[in-house]
Amino acid sequence: MAPAYGFAHLRSRRHHSDIIEYLERIQATLDPFAGRFVIHGPPAEVVEGTWPGSMVLIEFPGLAEARAWYDSPAYRAILRLRTDHIEGDLLLIEGVGPDYDPAERARTLRTEAGRAGRSAPQP
């Protein structure tokens, strides 16, 4: 099973007592779903393009756990503490397993492109 991630791009942050409460309570909402913070808002070193804001990355054992956490009553009870004060986006996305091979992915894309009668996308 591949891990899954909750990825947040936070563009505007305002320090507010609700944010502090959210931070105090969020780990308890993650624990039943084996969620853990991987990245939690440090400034990013932007090496290509622009990146306004900060990021948060939370890892889960799988997409089912990530969805269950986001939909849980415990998380829903604190969600507005963040969304009322921070503008951003949150994605739930499945990761790749330890045996992931990008060359195999390229072969699949070439095969699919050939079937569709067009050239493979350029990197």
C-alpha cells in the first residue's frame, strides 16, 4: 500500500488565538488515522518559479485514512479555526510506494501515447 498525504499550501497567515487552538488540537485528530506531520510551515527555498506562502505535509498510511481524517467529526470540529484565518488550499493525494520506478511510468506513457496516435509528452 502506498502512503497518502494531506498537502496544504497556505498563502496568507494571520496570527490569531484560533490558530493556536487549532495547533493545540490537531494532533489528537490525526492520531486515530496514524497521521503525522512531515513538513509544517518552514520557509521554503524556492529554486524554480515562485512560491507565495508556506506548506504543510501530513503523511497517512493510505488514502482511506487521509479521507477518514479529513471527514472525521474531530477534525471538522476544529477546521474553521484554520480556515477562518488562513487562506490556502488542501489536497489529499496518494503517494508512490518504495518500489516506484519513474522509468516504468515513462514506458507506460509512451505506450499510451502510441495507442492514441500521438507522440509522448515532452518532459
